[in-house]
Amino acid sequence: MTPRPALAFVSLILIAGAILLILLTLIAGGVDKDPVNRFFFLEADTSGLGNARALTRWTFWNACSVVNGRNDCPKVHAAYPFDPHRNFNTDAIFGGSRYYLETRFMFAFVLIGLFFAVCSLLLGLLALCSRIGSFLSSALCSVALFFQLITAALMTAAYVKGRDAFRAVGRTARLGRYNFGFMWAATACLFLAMVLFCVAGATSRSQSKTYTKRTGGRKFFGRKKSTRSRGSFIDPERNRRISKDDYS
């Protein structure tokens, strides 16, 4: 029995898990529901910086204040950038186009990766019964992994450097362990799913070749061609007698 269905099923679970983790990160800051209103990328002390509150948390949708340990985001803006200089309209803190561009592109890349992950999940149903479905699902999963990896890398580069910049000027700052954990865990899930889809397709092919060798390439209902020549049915003794009579 081929292990393809089992490998494909595990891959589907991994992709579904990755999609769930990405969605939890994506809606944080845009949905005021527990527990997603506790998720953020960076929390920093922003007291005395322009129009900022005492504590600020950055998400995909806004720079939110903190109330009872939860995000308080009065307005929602898609692809909200992490750029304290622009966020608070002040020159008293760091900022620049690097932070702005990295976090803006994050939003676009995470949506593209999510789209291909969903496509891979749907097409992955064919991988349960088809070797071609396994390879196609792996291809889509690899595209999703590519964009998800870029998103996670941009997130780490922007917010880790931002945390260090806040600490360098004597302000407390910490990374959001949930968002960082979800994004990198989703990346790992997509990578494992891609590998398992490839293994499922390759294993099915190798087993098919092994079966063909065992059966000698014969079909179940095909007629085996006889290797005996027609001349083998001629009695050699009779031939010799006939030849002797002709010469006599």
C-alpha cells in the first residue's frame, strides 16, 4: 500500500495549521476580540513622544495603546507602517524609510503567501489520490513558503531593530512573542508540508516502478505471447523418413 494518502493528509494538516497561525497574526489589531487583542509585533514606552500614549503596540492595522493588557486600536488602517517618527509626528525619536518600507511590504507579502497557502490546501485534496496532485500542491506550497519567509524576515529585521533602537535611548521595549512565534511556526509548517508533498509524489512513483518490475510489464488481462516457434511442432523423425524416400 502506498504511503501517499497518509503523507498528503499530514501535509494538509500542516498547511491548515499555517493558515490558522497567519490569520491570527493578520487580524490582531483589526479585531477587538480576546485573545487576538493581546497579539502585537512590538510594545514600547512612547510616553512624551508627540501624540503617543504611554505604551504603544504595533500591529498590521495600527499603533495601538494598551488598556488592561489589551490592544486599544480606535482606527484601523491596512498595512500600517512601523515608523515612530511618522507615527507620532515628532523628531524626538528614530524613524526612516527603511522601517516604513519593510513593514508596508510585510502586509502585501503575507496576503500573497496566504492566498497560495489556501490554494495549496484546496489542491492538496487531490494529493490524497493522485501523484500529480502531490507535486502540484508542493509547487503551490513552495510559493506560499517563499512569500511567508520574506514576511517573517522583514518582520524580524524591522521590529528587532526597532526594539533595540528604543532600548538604546533608555526606553523599555519588547517583542510580541505570539506574533513572532506564529509567523515563524507558520513558515516551518509550510516547509514541512512542501517536503512531505514531494515525498508523497516520489514514493508513489517509485512503488509503481517496483510493481512493474515484479509483474514483468505484463497486464492482468493481456495474453502472453508464445515464445515457441511453429517449427517446433514438426516431428523430426517424420521429416527424415520423407527425405529418405524422396532420394530412393
